[in-house]
Amino acid sequence: MARTFEDLVAEAESVSVDGWDFSWLDGRATEERPSWGYARLLGERMAQASAALDIETGGGEVLAGVPRLATRTVATESWPPNLALATARLRPRGVVVVATGDERLPFGDGVFDLVTSRHPVTTWWEEISRVLQPGGTYFSQQVGPGTAVKLTEFFMGPQPAGSGRDPELAGAAAEAAGLEVRDLRLESLRMAFHDIGAVIYYLRKVIWIVPGFTVDRYRTELKAMHDRIQADGPFLAHTTRFLIEARKPA
């Protein structure tokens, strides 16, 4: 028997959305992964680094999965619930987790030979360049343009064209900060939401897809999407991801 709209809403509203573990969506939503395999590439670079910084580490989920960390590894996070999760997860592996709150990284010049970040909200190119050693590398997977736009437009209507998350803009900003772009790739990836609870959980967790999202505010739209999923099957959208690797000249 199909679960009711109200049951799905109540369940998705009650579950915690702290951290960046999306396992609650297993069997309820799917999202393709980029072909390059960020976690594997990150592990390769970490194993060769002596001092590494992971910016906006979330709950530390990605960094914790690296088989061999740099000899000295530091992570930053600004959101208090994620900060607590990251500290508990990464401290046993010798990672120092530092709270940040503004655009300046609390580290000296030329401290790290590797700086990484998966899905940063903002990339502070000047600061990244400053804390990198000459010859050091910035390695990041980022959210690209038009991510989940079909989901955004279902709730908020048509959106203006253009995006600040364009990989070419990121490459230009990296070069303006004195870095040399070594790799820049973009992929579009299929998403599918199999029930309205999955949609609610995703929008509560990934807060920039529908800014200011609450169930009460968008109950009418949620009910319409629920009915559509029941009638036609999963709600489909696409995300984009880009990989960027940039080096500070020796």
C-alpha cells in the first residue's frame, strides 16, 4: 500500500539533516556520480602531500574515507552541527578541525602543499593562493551551473539565465589569483526522486536549491509533486559537477 502524503512529509521533516551523509535517501532517490571519481583522486593526492587543508569539510565524511592522509592534515568548517560531526569523525585520525566564519583562512602564508574542497559554497581564490606553498595544488569538485534547476523551478518558477558556478569563471578566478589551471572538467548527471519525502529531505539539506524552503511554505507545491510522482513515476532533474585542479607556480 502506497504511503500517504502526510506520512511521507512527517517522516522527512523529523529526520536530522546534519552532515553530508545522504544514505537516508538510499532506495528513495538516485544521483549519478561524475566519471572521474573524486574520492579516489583525492586519496592519491593526499598520499603524496606533507601538509593538507580541506576547506568546508562538512561532517568530515569525504576526508574520513581517504585511506592515507597527509602527514599533517587540517580541515575547516563553519556550520556548528557539521563542526561537531567533523571533529568527532576526524580527530581519531589526527586531523585538526578548525572553526571558520569569514573569508580569511586562519593560517599563515605558504603553509600547505595541498588544499582541497568538495562542493564549497564559496571558493576564496586569493586565500587559497596565499596559504599554498609554491608548487602546491588546489584540488576541488564543485557544484556546477543549472544544478537541479528543474527542482528549483517547480517550487519557485522560472529562474534567470546564467550562473556564478560556471567552471570557466572558476578557472579565470583561479588564474587571477596567481594559480595555473591544470585540469577543468564538467559533467551533467541524472537525478531521480521516487517519493516526496526524498524531495523534502534533499531540500532541507541542500539549502541553496530552494532558498528558504520549509514544508509549510511550499505545501501546495509539494502536494502537487507528490501527486505527479504517484501518477507518472520519479521526478527527474539533473545536477552538474566540475572538477578543477590548479597549481601555484614554483
